[in-house]
Amino acid sequence: MSLPDCRQNGTHALPSSPSSISSTGSQTTYPRNAKSFFPLPYQVYYSALAIPTVPYVNPSGASLQILAQLLTHKHLHHEIREKGGAYGGGAYAQGLGGLFGFYSYRDPNPQNTMKIISEAGAWARDREWTDRDLEEAKLSVFQSLDAPESVSQEGMTKFLSGVDEEMQQKRREQLLDVTAADVKSVADRYLVQGFNNSNLAILGEKKDWVKEQDGWKIQDLGMAEKVEEIQESLESAESPA
């Protein structure tokens, strides 16, 4: 199976300052919590880490999108799920949001997962990617891009984000042009050098390794206490008078 030839309709230049993307007022800023833990009465953990990268119009975005596929299928799935015991885990690149992220869910060992994620950038940077690796990653990305779209969703990308068909076409061409060197370059720049700008959140049972002195901010929602109250009520109702 070969990659779709997106150049057949000609090459279109991407506007340097797209008029369709306008700014209305100043951007809202929020306090940064680099490491947030949400104590919840779960037997397993749910984790997510996000790193700010580049906007949609930046050429590096295409390389990050390919990198996410490569990391998920060539490294993270094996390490986090098959070896680590999590139900699932992987990476994603969100072009419209300018983020690169990692995740795991139903994970019995989040500490191991976070170690794998923290080392994923160096792993991708140092790996010798083959043409077949890149081909498979690109096919996976295009499979998502070319997925059928419902009538109600047509035009929503442009309406919500200002990304028009010309910009989408340029992104497709950039995806096709991604090389192994591009993948290694963005892995080093954003996942290795930029890792200190990441934000981490974990949901699950609070244990001894979650300490405020280690940088964790505990976001207690009071759920554990509620569950204990319900369990006590049920036990009282079931006990003989």
C-alpha cells in the first residue's frame, strides 16, 4: 500500500500570517501546576503529561505528529502495556492545541510509566528509524486524516480554529516530507530539551511516593472520604439489628 499522493493538486504556499486566524483580546493565563495528583479511590492509575510545542502552521508540527505514532507503536505500547501491565498508553500530537502528550490508563505502576515517558524523547532521538518505520507511521496518520466525516462536522475545523483547506493541504504535504532526521530533531528539541516545561497529572490512590516536598500538588476532591461514608452506610445497613 502506498501513501496518498497529496501533491497531485499542486503545491500551495501557506500564508505566513493567515488572515482567517484572528486574535480577540489577550490570552487567558492560568497558574502552572507541574505535578498534580488527584486522590481517588481507584485500584489503578490514570496519568497524562503534556508538553507545549508549536502552533498548527509550524512545519515542526508534522514531524511531531509522526513522532507520536512512532513512539506509541514502536515503544510505549510495549513498555507501558505489555511489560508494565497498564491497560493502555501512548503519545499524541495535538496540532491545533500546540501540545505533545503522553498518557496511560488503568495503570498499576504509574511511577514506572512516568520514567518511561521521561526517557522517551532520548529513545526516539537515538533510534535509527527505517524507511518502513516512517511509512507505517505516515499511513497511520493519513488513515486518521482521511476518515469519513459526518455532515454535521463538515467545516467545523475552519469555523472553530480558522484552519482552512489550503492550510490542511500544506500540512498533508509536510507530513509526506517528514524524514528520520526530522523525527530525531523534534524529539530532542521538544521532548528532551523541552521536558522541563511539561505538566503532569495523575489520578489514583495516594501512596507514600506522592509527597509535596517532591513537587506534587495534591488536588483533593474529597472523593475518598465520600466512598468511605457510603461503604460504612452499606455495612451498617447489612449488619443485623
